[in-house]
Amino acid sequence: MATVKQWHESLNFSKMRLSHLLGQPMTNVRIAEVFDQIADLLEFEGANPFRVRAYRNAARIVRDLPDAITSILADPQRKLTDIDGIGDDLADKITTLAATGSLPFLEELLARVPESVLALMRIPGLGPKKAAVLYKELGVKTLADLKAACDSHKVQELKGFGAKTEQTILAGMTLAETAADRMLWAKADAIASNLLAHLKPLKEVKQLAAAGSYRRGSETVGDLDLLVDSTEPEKVMDRLAAYPDVAATIGRGDTKMSIRLEGGVQVDLRVVPEESFGAALLYFTGSKNHNIVLRGMAKDRGLKVNEYGIFRDDKFLAGRTEEEIYRMLDLPWIAPELREARQEFAWAAAGELPELIELADIRGDLHMHTTESDGRSTLAEMAAAAKALGHSYIAITDHSKRTSMANGLDSRRLLKQWSEIDALNAEKPGILVLKGVECDILEKGGLDIDDDTLAEADWVICSIHYGQNQSRQQITERILQAIENPNVAAIAHPTGRLINRRKPYEVDLEAVYKAAAKHGKFLELNSNPERLDLDDIHCAAAKQHGVKIVINTDAHRADALAGLRYGIMQARRAGLTKEDVANTRTWVQMRKLIGKTHS
DNA sequence: GCCGTTTTCGGCCCGACTGTTTTCAGTCG
């Protein structure tokens, strides 16, 4: 999926020279980037595809790991080779990377293959084989070379290429220049809902679903994958072709069709008969790696799984529902959010598949703003909207004074707001409104509101809004200091994703997790879809360290309170249960967790 | 490159679609 997105990433990646990757603390993400680049280079060289897959797999495994590689290396009790998919060779390479910041094997590869050719493989329709031919036969090293070769029609003269391929390459190049990045889940949701509503009225459509990373609740979505149960694929495909927003048809066969919408989003449609709907839903939901494991398990049992069902010696056994397929493999049904080939199979084998948290489990939202700072809705409007959503409590957490451009409150205004909250509660609004604040962690350390005032609050959540360019160590120190303040209950934006689309600040998250666990402080999963933080990986890491998590919206207007579901999806992807998330509890229970005793 | 209650070698998920072929390789998901 998402060839266009990969293209973008490759453009960004090729700008980011190796020297930028190296010589910095070796985070999991940086190690993963090195392995992905090795996989690309090996693939270009035509290496054994399974060897390439091993590197890609390792990249994904390291990226998804809740623990920092550096802390595993530092722990004499643990070995890298204990991680599934990491053998002796890759463990050595990781160790070398972490110790020296460089990897001789990668240097060798880069000496053989110019890094710029990797961008060729990102063009839709150009894979490693064709890219290698272009490089070897025509000396195409860059995208500019490729453009020139197509324009002079040298490409179509190559064996295995033709006029059509040349056109496809040119079209792929211009498309990639203008196409959109991966979209946020919320946008995918809007588009998918419209598409489903367009297809549903067709009488030939018996069942339909949106699958892919959208169904898995991935934070961002590349392509949309639609699945339809019908015996009349032609009619279904005609219906999709008639969708008003279609810009182009990329491909169309007997049961499968791909279109591109205005704005660049690719939509893949697959039509299957009823007896295959569950198998196809499983296949189309992915992830790819989840499917690979499933199919391997089937093979071990002398079975075969494809998108039509599960088979023994070509005899159809099941396929109507996902449950049937899982059952044939002695597995319970696995929630789509968990299907990333991370821990779900180990959990299933041990009978420890977590009962994932649901939206309805949340009892209160503990981070929101009002018109008193930079919110758009009043205190009363926020309370009414939260009550309508079924919450039993909320915390009003307007900004503190340092955040002056958001009209942050000083202690005098805070105390005034809190007396208004007392008055509102006295009117018995049907929801408990808590006196809170989102208190700035100042550049020099320390908090923006005095301790005497903070002691009056029910709920103090802290975050960094200024001095985000400080060193990793300075930022970490500031956060640790806030965690140690007895008046503080929670840290918001712990990984630094607090401004849309801007690079997060650098922070030693291990230290933050450890301190939060030690002092019983909450880390916030901020549910804003545009700057979601903690994401699924960080969420799992926080849980691993025994940190208490709260899921809040950080809503700036009443209708944004419904955005809690975005955070819930990430929590589910991290395998969190109701117990793992603190604000599934009543406020009385929560207050005990915080350790506050005053009323 | 990884992995092993069939294994330390020989496997590694599976099928649709396209373009260039004349039975298939490459690409994609």
C-alpha cells in the first residue's frame, strides 16, 4: 500500500545523508532506518528476497519494540537474540551500530550502489528489477536522469520495457510530486464513510467493509481498501467508477479495481462471494506481516490460507467469517488493532490476549480548555457536552500564564475560575467538574504556578510549551523535576508531539517512564488526531514500565470532546485494557491513585 | 538472514493484475 507515501519518505530519506543518521544516540528508530536502507540497497542488488525481508522485518521489529535497544544492551540479563526475528548476525550489527554509530556493511553497500537510485524504486510501477536495468543499461542514477531517459524514449527500447511502461513511469513521477502524504485516520474515516455510503445502496452489494490500515486503527492511513460481498463484481466496480470524486482508474480486473480520487488518495476495491468474505476481510485488513504469520501457521498444519478461505488439499474448509479462519488455526479472533505481528500471536498462544479497552470504558476526560484561555467553548458548554457523551467527570485545564499567546491564567485568575467551577458543581449539573490547570514547565525548570495555588487544584497536568529546542538532557531534566513535584498529577505531551506536524522535542523517554512509574504520576495519551501522543508504540512502552496512563482529548471546543475515540484506538493497538487506563475509574478511585486527600 | 515437538539445511504467504510476451516476469498488496 501507499506507494506514493513511500516515495515521499524516500525523498526525505535521500536528503538525510548517512552522516545525519550516524554519530547520534542510536535510538530504535535510527537503527530501524539503517536496516530499511540496507533492505532497499540489497533489493536493488537483486539479493535473496528472504534476506531482504529479514532486514525489513528487523527494521519493523526494532521500531515497534517497547524497550530502547540501548537499555537491552545495557542489561546483562537480556540478549538481543531473544527477540524473535533477530539472529546472531543482526544482533552483531545492532551492537556495532549502538557502540560505534556506524556499520561497515552499510558503507560497503553504499560504495557499490549510489544512494540516489533508491528513489527510482519508489516510483509506482518501478521495482528493484526494472530500476536495476535502468541503472545498468542507461546509467540512470537520479530522478532527473530517469526523466531525461523517458523523454528521449530510450527507456522503451530496453528489453522488458515498452512505450506503455515509459508512460507509466512519467505519470508516476508527476503523480508523486503532487500527491498527498499519508492521511490522518480521521480524514480516512471521512472518505471511507462516503465511499461505503456510495456503494451500499447497490442491490448487488450484500456486505461491505473498509479494511486495511484504516480498519486496524493506524494513526495514519495510506490507501483505502474496500471489500464487497457480491456475485456481480462488474456492477460493483461500475458503481465505484461512478463515484463523483474519482480522478483516474489505475487498474481494473475481474474482481479487483484501483482508483485514485481527486486529492491523490488511492482506493482499492475487491469483490468476493459470501463464502469468502471473512477470509478476504482478514487478508485485506492485514497487516501484511500478520498475514504472513497466519499463513505460515496454516502451512504447519497442512492447510492453506488465501483471500478465498482456508483449504486442505484444495478442499474449502471455511471462509465466511474471520472467526472461522482463526478457529481453524486454533486461535481466538484477534482484534484488527492488534494485527501487526507484534505480540498478538504470543498472547494468543498463552491465552493472554488482552481484553482491549473500549470508548465506553472511559469515565472522565481530564484535559480540556475553555474560553478563559484559548478554548472556543465556555466552561458550561464543555460540561454539558461531556455530560452528553456520558462522562461522569471532567477536569478543566486551561493554560497557565507563561503561555501568554493562549491567554494563560495566573494564580489569581485560576482561583477565580475554580470558584466558578465550585458554583457550577453546586448547581448539580449532572457531571463532576474538577478544578485543574495545564501548568507550563518553565524553560529554566520549575512550574509556572506557585505550589500553594497548585495544592488547591484537583488535577494538575504539566507540559512544555517553551524552550523546545533545548538539548535532550535539559528537556528531560525539566520533565523529571515536574514529575517530582507532589502537586503534579500528570505530564501531557510526554514525547513532545504538541504542535501539529512539527518535529517533537527530544527527550529521554526511558527516564521519564521510570520517574513517572516511581512517583505514581500519569502520562497522558493525548487524543488529538493531529498530534496524537503517546502513540501506540510509546503507549506500550509506558505500560511496560508500569506507568499509569490517562486518555484525554485536550479539547479546545465542545465538539472536540468526541475525539476521545482516536486515542482509544491507539491504546487498543498498544494492547491496553480497561485496567491499564486510569480514567476508566470513578473519580473517587482516581483520587486515591493520585494520593490527594483534600476534598 | 532467520528458524527448528518433522529440521542446523532448506525452507521462507499467496494471488491479482499489467505489460511484454508467446508462457511469464515484475510489481503490488
